Amino acid sequence: MNKLLILLLPAAFAFTAKAQTDPVFMPFGKINNADLEMTKCDFEPDANAEVLFNKGNIYYDGIFNIDGEYHKRIKIFNDNGKDEANIRIEYYGGNRLEYITDVQAETINLVNGKPEITKVDKKLIYTQAIDKVRSVIVFSMPNVKPGSVIEYKYKFGTASISNFPSWAFQEKIPTRYSELDTSIPDLLYFRETRRIWQPYFKSEHHSDARSIGSGSEAVMYNEERQNRVLINVPSLHDEPYMRSYADNLLTLYFTLTSVKSTYGFFKSYSDTWAKVGGIIADDEDFGGQLKRKLNGEEAIIAKAKALKTDDEKIAYVFNTVRNVMKWDSVDRWYTTDGTYRAWEKKTGNSAEVNIILYHLLKQSGIKAYPMIVSTREHGKVVRYNTSLSQFNRAVVYVPVDTIKEYILDATGKYNLYNETPDVLLNSEGLYIDKATDQYDMVFIEKQAPVRQVVMITADILPDSKIAGTADIICYGYNKINSTRRYKTDGEKKYIDFIRDNDNNLKISSLKMTNMEVDTLPLTQNIAFNLELNASDGNYIYFNPNLFSSMRVNPFLSEKRATDIDFGYQKRYELVGRYKLPEGYKVDVLPKSWVMIMEDKSISFKRMLVENEGYIQVRYVIEYKAAHYDKESYGELRQFYKQMHDMLNEQIVLKKG
């Protein structure tokens, strides 16, 4: 069966906002000197490269085969833009019956005022298998230097009626002109999903009468031709707390939902999630693997059944699979080698690892269901776009009761059975219950705030030093992230991370507690010394915001192109107790303060008091929302500026 209903091709096409009489799209090998002479992008001057144009023409050969023609041209401005000359064209072979042909590519340079063309040797264009479903064509452009223009074109085809490719109008570099032409018989009904907030420069629609067959068996239909153009599309850059490129690129998707016959409409495609679920439940590479027996499974199942509670059984099976299986870093909702072979090799893709987990849980008496999901990087699932292409990972869904549920993913070596991986949050999952023919969508979220508490007890010394201890208590994702970093980087690098590479801060000891206990928070016990270089003989200055995850303001940019996604609600608390040095008194103590966003979604509380020779400090930051649209950025940025000003305000002690 088809593993995906939409093909994501690396495409976006460009145009210049000059007079409309100027050429914007030119035949392969034809170029005007103005494009070769240009030294920067008109609408994004700092860009390293620019897509001059990207044009796609996708149409049906008859009403069954889809063909496409693609042509892309890129201008290289400097050495940093030369990476654009390494080309990858991914497509889906296998059951999808897709193919790429007639690849042509060349580099154009301006030499003595004339275009000089260097063609890519076809022997240097390689096709590589990614897995049994996906393939990629790769090649590198020759003779590329600042000022070069590179271009390539190819043909796309598929014998599948439903694999209509998607189109991305935007890229990581600016796009001058992007054009998509489509021709679709009105016998086929497609649902279009638009992630487009920039108005079309041009959008035209034409309808032409066509027929297939002859005589009494002839079928009349209209061919619906559409032309869509965007111009001056800005590049999409990484921004702090941006969810993913997939969620933010200007993109158009097509999902076939029904076909018209001479007898009217009949819906034979994935127009509902129930149909999507039924399709994968019957798929050999998903549903066919759910009951497949594994070598040696009896011992694991017997031990799990001997445990008293369901939580103990789930934790044992989860930790067994997580520790035994190695994830090969490939995300799929379907298996490649199958669960039996993956179990033998102790290595598999995400579907193989987690379907093995599902199978062992089910055999151990746990009410569990296989589920397909989308990771944060792959993109958020849009509920009304009933396409399998939105999913890229299989996991296990365990509804414990009406309030509590587990979503288990054994691909991460530091994942916990009782904590949904944060890369799956704020999206939809489709769970499969073939026994009752039930296939439902579940919104995946973390409802309770994730906590981190820092407790500091220290002495401020007369020689402008602070010596003391700190306990950092990490819950949930904070525990997972700290454990992963500690075990991956090693203790020395982890201590540098805690110090935030501050050479004035010395950590003499670190003890990690409860790293291996799923149900308890991670506690980090730290002994430290801090040099206060800004101090002099009469004054001591220090900022009590130590060992904090809130030392740097991520929202300094004046503009924002994407929504802000924190992932989950948070609560951060810092409590400090500092003993004053003999001979010193408090000269400046920042005022206690409370700040609250207008919508009450974020609050910041600062409390500082002096009492019997000690300064007591308490900061509390609470997030009651995980997502903010880009239109809210101005208010959020202003709140963060004021909050970080307060977090960085110093306490001043005066001698005498």
C-alpha cells in the first residue's frame, strides 16, 4: 500500500519585483546578464543566496498517472551560499511507483561579460536508497563561486492516482518567484491544505472540457487548471522556540478524498481518520507486525505478569525494550525489516522499536494500542487534513483511566514510561484498535506544569566571594534533559554547562540522585565558590540569580516571523539564603515585585528581604500557556525584557 499520500519535494520558486515586462522565468540555459551581475537580494540584502525562480507544473496523464516538470534556478552571493550547490531530490519508490527522470543541471558564470555554462556530468548524478520506500537523487554543481547561478530541472512521475505532490513556496533562503501550475480532472476531488499567509501575486483558474473513452463509454470531464504565484518570499530562519520549519513554511498540500464515476461520487480514499486507521491496520508493515512473535518473549511476559500493578508491568516492559533495542535514528510509522528481524538485530526504526513494545505490553495483559504520531521537527498534525504523510513515528498509547494516559516511546534512551516525549506534544495522534474497528484521534499535551527548583544556601565572604551549596531539583522533561546531557557529555562538560562557562564560578563537587528512578525527580547537589570581580574594598555587588535557566533573554529581536511554542507549561522557582559578611550591611536591595502578562498566562514574582544577618531571595516564574502566536510577540518581548532586567538586578553591600 502507499506509505504516504503526499510527497514533500524540496521545491520553491522565485521572482523579481521589477517591471512585469522583465523576464522572471526563462528556459533552461537561457539567462540575462542582470541576474549574473546582481550582488545581493533586493528584498533581503544579507542573504547568502537567493532562489531566482522555482517552477513546477504538475498534471495528469489521462486521469490515472501524475506527471510533473520542475525547474529551479539559484543565485550564489558569497562563499556561505555555496552549500546550495549540493542538491538532494527525495522521492518515494516502492509501492508508490514514483520515479524521477531527465535530470539536467548546470552552473552559469559571467566570464568577460558573457554567460559561461558548465554542465553536470550525468555520470555524477547518483540515485541512493534511503530505505525500502524512499530514495534520493544527489549531485553537486561544478565550478561554483560567488556570483554563480545554478539551475537544474527534472521530470517526476507516478502511477498512483493519489500521490499528488505538495508544494513549498518558501525556503531557508529568500525566493524571488515561486510558481505552481496544476491540472486536475474534476473527476478527482482533492482537499487542499494551505499554510499560506502571504497573498498570491497571481492566482488564476481555467476549466477545459475533456473526455476519455469513446462512443457510449466515453466519460466527459473538465480539466481544472490553476496557476499560483508568490513573489519576494522571505527566507525562514531559526527563531527561539520556533516549533519547526514544517509548521511555518508557506506550503500547499493536496489530499485525494473521492473520485467521481459515471454513477456519481464514491469515496474510496482517506477522507476520514477512520479510513486512514483502517488502511494502516491492514498494512503488512504496520498491522501485520502487531501480533508477530519474538524469540525469547516468554520470559519477559512471564516476569511482567508476575508484577502486582499495571504501572509496574508497564515500567518493566518499557525499560526492557528501551534498554535492549537500539533505535537507528530513522523515523517511520511503518516497519522496514519487520519486528522479528529488528528484535534479532536489537536495532530498528521507530515503528519496529515501539511495535515490539506494544506487542510485549499486550501479551503481558496491558490495555495498549499502537498509535501513529508526528514529531516536533516533522510538523504538527492538522486534524482536517486526513493524510498519512503527516505522521512519521509509531508509539504506544495506554489509556490508564479517564484522567491519566501514557504515550510510550522506547526510541529515546532517556525517555520515561510516565512522561510523554516532549517532541510529540501539542499535536494529534491516531490510535488503532482493529479488534473493535475503532480509530480515533487524540490530542497530545502536557497539562501539569513542569517544575524546576533551585535552592541555594551560601555565605558572602568579606574578600568578595560566595561559598555555599545548591540543590537543583528537576522534574519531568527537566530531569530527562539533564540526565541525557550528563550521560552524553560526561561530568566535566556537564559541570561547564551548569556553570554556563562562567570562569568565576567554581564547582568543587556534584552529586546526581535519582537518575535511574522513573518516579522521583532528579536532584543535583552542588558545592560551589563564586568570585565577585565587580566588587571593591568598600562595596560587594552580586546577582542572586545563580544556576538558573533564565539568565539569557531569548527574545531580543524586534521582529518575529513565527509563532512561539514553549512546548509545555512551566514553573521555575529559585530560593536563596545568603549570610552577610561581618562588617557589611545592605546598601541596595531590589524591591519585591510581581509582574503578570495581560492575559495572565505568565507571571513573575520577586521577593527579597533582609532578616537577622541574612538576605532571603525567592523568584517564581509560572507559564500557564505553551503557545503564543506571532502577533503576540510584541507584548511577550516587552514582558521578557522587564523580567530579565529584574532577574539581573544586583544586590549591593557596603562596608561599615
